[in-house]
Amino acid sequence: MNGMNDTGVGADPTSGRTSHAHRLRGLAGTGFIATLASMAATTLAAALAQAVGVDFEVPDGGETIPLSGFAVVTGIFSVVGIVIAVALLRWSAHPAERFMWTAVSLTAISWVPPLLSGANTATTTALLGLHLVPATVMIPTLARSLRTRTV
């Protein structure tokens, strides 16, 4: 009788890789669903702001931000957040904590362009609020997902 076979110590050495790949795919899948939710929520919030009179006209170039622009930019930066979360899951000993600090810091930094845009008060205020909409969807979702995948 071989003691290694009885205890399962002779397990496949690639099983750790499969588990790791599974954790990364799970995080990416959760992030993708959260991205779609944040895109929808941000676009809806922008549409509501527009309905109450916010024009989203930015003086630099004199163009109005279209609703589709909110969805696209939200999607792009949400994917950046997923990439950061995946990298932290792969290389950090404390990925959820590091992600929270990084994401909150980047959200704070994202307020700089609206404040410097020269747009009217209503547009600036709405843009600042619209930065918080995807943050409130993406940050807790990815942080929670990171916590469950590191246990």
C-alpha cells in the first residue's frame, strides 16, 4: 500500500494552474457583468441629468458629450479596472485591499478633468456625480470578487 496514493498527495501538478486560471476567469467574468451594469447605470444617470436640463457642453471645443460617449468611456475605464484587479490577483499578497486603494485613488483623480473643463456648474456637478456611478458599481463588486478568490 502506497501512503501517497491514500492521502491524495500525488495529485496532478498542473491542478494549481487550473485553479489559478479559473480564479482569473471568474474575476474577469464578474468584472464584465459589472461593466455592463455600470455602463447602463451611468448612461441612464446621464440621460436623467440631461432630462432635467444639464447640457453636457464642454467649452474646450464647444461640443456636447453624447449619451453614447458616457457608455463608451465607462466601458473602457471599467475594463481598465478589471485589468488592474486581475493583475493584483495574480501578483499581490493582498489584492482586495490594494485594489480598493488604487480604485478609490483613481476615482479621485478622475475628478480633475471635469473640474478643469470650464463647463457650467450644472455640467461640472453632473460629470463629478457620473464618475461616482460606475465607481459604486465596479469597486465593491471587484473588491468582493477579489476577497472570495483569495481565501
